[in-house]
Amino acid sequence: MIDQFLLGLSVVLQPDVLIYAFAGVFIGQLIGVLPGIGAITAISLLLPITFYLDATASMILLAGIYYGSQYGGSIASILLNLPGTPSSVVTCLDGYPLAQNGRAGLALFVAAFSSFIGGMIGVSILVLAAIPMTTIALRFGAPEYAMLVVLGLLAASLIGTGSQLRSFAMVLVGIALGVVGADATTGFYRFVAMPELADGISLVSLAMGLFGVSEIIRHATHHGRPTPRLNLKIRDILPTRAEARSLGGPILRGSAIGSFFGALPGTGAAIASFMSYATEKRFSRTPGKFGKGHLPGLSAPEAANNAASQTGFIPTLTLGIPGDAVMALIIGALILNGIIPGPRLMVDQPLLFWGVIASFFVGNIILLLINIPLIRLWVLLLRIPYQKLYPIIIVMICVGVYSHRTSVVDVVLTLAFGIVGYLMKSYRFEPAPVLLGFVLGPLLEDNFRRTMLIYRGDFLIFVERPISAGLLACTTALIVFSVYSAIRNRRPPAGLPAKNEH
Amino acid sequence: MFRTLMTTLPLTIALALPAVAQDSFPDRALRIVHGFGPGGNADTVSRIMAEQMTQGLGQPVVVESRPGAGGTVASGYVAGEEPDGYTLQLLVGGHAVAAGLYNELPYDSVEDFTFLSTVGQFPFFVAARAGEYESINALIEAALAEPGSIVIGHSGVGSTQHLTGELLGLETGAEFIHVPYQGGAAASTALMGGEVNLIIDTGTVIRGQADAGVYDILAVTSAERWPGYEDVPTLNETVAEGFDVISWTALGAPAGLPEDVEATLSEEIARVLELEDVRGQIEALGANPQGSTGEELQALVERQIAVWTEVIDSAEIERR
């Protein structure tokens, strides 16, 4: 493995290949910062360029955009509360409060560093354990996914700062919103008020509305709120020794969780980041600090989503099976170059296979190197007065949302979700569980109904299959543990919401 | 003076417009609209065509993705646009399926379009895990012997892949269980993981696994054996005589395109489809690059609307 990896490094370190690795992560980073414009839009626009590049360079470029945008996404989440993907929703939870408390530089540094470690661990797993991970991923069928999502939903209701009952209610709201659109099992239209909703509500609309737009409305309705204090000295960007020490565990646990879930096609990356957040919070001695600018709450999910975005390439590279829409695009570029992605890729195209993997290694280093100096520049964004910054952001959100499906309905919905999000915040309901319910609800429904279809309605299948049974046991244990600790403590759940900040 | 100007202005414009269209089409950017997400097959084919047509027509050709409701959002949009040649649509096989699948479409699938040319045609392949079935005949025999024992994974309810599986059941009398996945790749993963017994999908989904010896390709859905896969038998010659399913990509425009504009566009599409690069790219996508006349394309669409509407009715698939 190591020999082949070195072979890959020799490919990627050639100047004419290295430039594509650099270009990819750089473009990805910029795209990630722009609200609402995701890697998928960027990659599809750049696809024609790859007609003129060889397969290795195309793959390295497009893959760089993909994981580069993960980095960029956390910048917008931390500074402006604008998550573009489900995984950056979790980054908002503690990243944005940090920025509001004048610690934006520190938050960006911790996010970049955690992402780097997570990414590197993800690449290492990819090099050392791609084949065994593939074998495990293939053992996840419909019953396993259904049980995994149940565990995920439970974790989702743990991530709010307020009462778990309120979080759980918001998860249910999210699931209800996820029902809109064509039912995947029968094709029946549910709540499709207009043809634009046939494929459901856009995730980007919901995320941008509930988080970004609602925050802007909140600021607009509270005059004279001071611009957060900016600390730009190097000392303020770096964590203190005690803080640094507290990050080791979360980063490693986040990377492990991310590496595992990332390798599961389809579901992985979305679940990974908040599963790691929920894990940290559940087993923390100070769960009350989460959601108010707690560094472990930022570093664990950042490590997780970047590890996941690397191990997400495992099914793509070893089986030729794209785990999500972006991977499908990258595979499309390979196909256009006359290369058939599949299990033979590793054997037939070792230079391509290992070159791409080595480029992840190099790309993560490049990202860290360009990110640290840029932190001070990004933080300056916050110095722009709100009344000038916010109109620009609203316009960018609208453009970004529109670019996804070329749909005006989506733009109107985004603004409507903004108002809903504002009202929710006013009544101390949190938006994050809504989003997670929205992502996970349809996954649960699809996989549950698929299980019933394949196994003729036999419920016992969930306990007969070992992985599914294991996941079910985890879920049960988590519920029992929660109930037990609630009874033992006999006190209000830690972290009752602080008085509304405005 | 002003009054005279205002009354004659519309007339002047009306007289001038056709002249402009005749002399200098195109004199501004064109767009190819399609109804699927960025990066899908339709998007990629659109971009391949747009790239070359930009060279040939001397005006930028941009690709516009308007995804939604199986491509019908885009078709409804294009049908309502001006038939001036500046708005084209990349149509796919699903255009014919939609005519049978949707209760109310905001357009007529044939009358509201000017059909220009096919771009590529491709068959579907029937694949199972290597060594599981000796041949397509063995598979159908197993299905007939124990109804409901064979599970087909497909890429979504109402997809051409799904309907092809339903048609196979109707033609052979075999009873399959059809399980929907989110796209062909997910169905393929399920086949590899052992959750389903069979998938019916395009070469791009199946080829990689077949080359590696993970899958056996049991049959092809076209009436004749497919170039490059000469050793794969057709369903037509083995278990279902007359079975003939291919899917396609094509270019169309709103109905009522001026004849000269139509001619310019058809000529340009024919030219692009002869280019070595383009042929190579379309072949790489698993399709046979093949142009046609507008009439041939329209006949193909009409024929497939009839077939799929019947399959949807016979298989009792819920209309939406």
C-alpha cells in the first residue's frame, strides 16, 4: 500500500499535476464560502474543461473542488451562520456563537486545523483500509440503513441547546417537511402544490432560510446592535494551551466517526458530522456549554465531515459507485475520458487511482497552508457594517438558491423559511433539528419501506441481521442511558436555554 | 411626428423581424434547456453539444438545467417559450414515459414541440451477480417456477429502467418484485450487496462491474444485438419475442419553429454528430451517436408514448 501511495505522490508532485490540485482546492474553497452555491454547481460548470484534460488531472481538479468546498463551507457557517450543506449546519451551532463573541479568528483556526487532521485521517484510512471498508459498506442494506437513521434521528434530538422535547418536536417538523414531493416507493405526489415541488423542498432553501435569512431578520429588527469586537492578533487566533488540550479527543473521535460513516454510499457525510456532535455532547461533562461557542462542539464535527468527504471516495474508487451527486459528476468526468470506473480501476489504472488518493493528501496540506493566512482576511468581513453586508448577502443567497434548480419558487421559499426561522428563534425553537429531520426522514421512510418490500413485511429482519441488530441495540442503550441519567439526576436537563440574547 | 412614429413602429418591427431571423440566425446566445440535475446524463450530453454548437453557430450556446418532476418542469417551460430557435431542449426517453405517467401535463408531448434530431441511442442491459444465473432463460425459468422470488432493483418509480422491468414481466409472464432505489448507482450497490437479484440499467452503470467479473450481463433490451456487445443475447431472441426497448437523447424546440431556422439547427446538429471527439464522448456515455430527421424523431416519440402508456396501465403504476 505504502509503495503504491508513494507512486501516487510521484504523480501528483509533478508541477503540471500539482497545479490542478491547487486550482481545485482553491476554487472549491471560494465556492464553499459563497452562500448557496455548492460544489455541484461549480463542478458541472467546469465539466467541459475536463474534456481537454487527461483523466488524472480532471479527477484531481474536481475532487479538489469537492473537499475544498467543505473547508469553504465552514467559513460561511462560522462568520455568517450560512450553512450550505447538512454537515455545515452543525458547524454553525458552535462556530457562529464564537464569531459573535469576537472569537471568529479562533473559530476559523480551530475549524481549519480540525478539518486538516480529519482529512488526513480520512486519507490514511483510504490508503490503508479501502478494501475492508468497501466490504463493510456493502453489508449495509435497507434494514441496516433504516436502523442507522433511527439512531441518527435520536442523535438529532440531542443536538439542540434547549429541552429535548422541543428538539424532538422540531425533528418531527423536519420529517413532515421532508414528506413533500413524490413518494419514492409509489411515485404518488404528496403535498405537491405546484410542479416545482414535485421533487420536494430544496435542502438549500430550507438551510439558508432557517439559518442565514432568519439571522439577518433578527439583526435588522434590533437596531444599534454593535458589530462584534474583532481580535486580529495572532495570539487571539491560536487557542490557549488548555483549549488546545481539550481538542485532541473530539478531533480524534470526530475523525473516527466521520471516516466510518463517510464510506457508506449515500448517507454517510450528512450523518457523520452531527453524529459526532451528538456523541461529544452526550458524553461531555459540560453538555450545557454546547451551542454557545464551545470549541469541542466545533472541532469534532469539522473533523468528522472532512474525514467523511475523504472516505466518501472509497465506494467511488473501489467500486465505481458514486456515493452522492458530486461523486457522480466526478465519475462522469472519468467516463468522458474513456475510463470505465469499477472494481478494475485500481488494477488497470494504478497511476490514476493512487495519484488521485495522493492528491487528497497534498490537497489537505495546501488547504491548511492557504487557510491560516486567509483567516485574518475573512474576519475582516465582519468589520463591514451590517446594513451594508446583509443586503449583499441576501442577494447572494437568492442567486445561490436559484442556481440550484433554476427555480423562483425556491427563492420565495427561502425567504419564507427565513421568516419562519425568525419566529422559531423568538419562541426558542431551534432550526438545526428541523434540518436533520428533513434530511433523515425520507431516508428512514425509503429504507424502511424498501425493507418491507424485499423481506415481505417481516419485522424480525431488523433483529436477524447482525449489523441492524447492533444498531438497534445502540439506539436502545442510548434511550435507556438518557432515561436513567434523567432519573438519577432528578434535576432539569443541563443547558436550559439562556435568556434570549436580544 | 411622434404619433406617426409610434403607429408605424410596431409595423416596422413586425416587417423587420422575419428578415432578421432569415438573414442572421443566430445573432445572439442560444440555450439548451434540460430537465435534470447538473452532471446527469442529460446535462453532460447538453454540454457536449453546446460546446461544439458554439463553434459552429458562432454564438454562445449555454446549458440551462431546470430539474423537476421527471423533466416535465423543463418541458412545460420550453413548450411555452418563443419558437425562435434560441431556446432548445435536450429531450430524453423519459419525455415519452411522462406522457403516460402524469395525469395532467401543462403541455402536449408531441404537438407542442418541434423535433429536430436524435443525439444518441442506447439500450439497457439485464445484469445479475456473476454465476448466479446461467443465462437469461434460466433466470426467467426460475422466476416462473417460484413467482415473486426474484427482486429487481431499479432507479426510481416511473423511470424507463423500472418500466422496462415491468415490461419484461408482462412479456414473459414472470412475476418480479420491483424495488425502487435513488438512482441506478444505488440499485447497483444493492445488487452487489446481495439485496436484489437483478438490475436493468444502462451500460454506464453496469459495464465497470461486468468488466471486473462481478456481474454477468444476461441480455440486452434492444431488438438487435448491440455493437460492442455482440456476445450478449437480446431479450427478443431469447425469452420475449418482439422485445425492443432503447432509450435516447434528442434535441427539440418549441412548436412552430420557422423552417429556415429549423434547417440551420438540424444541419448544425448533424455536423456536430459527425465530429470524432463528439462521437467518442457520446460512445463513452454508453450511447450510439446517431442523428435523425425531425420526422424520424417524432415517430420514435409517438411509438414510445404508446408502449409506455400501455405498460403503465398494465402494471398498474400510480399516475401522478
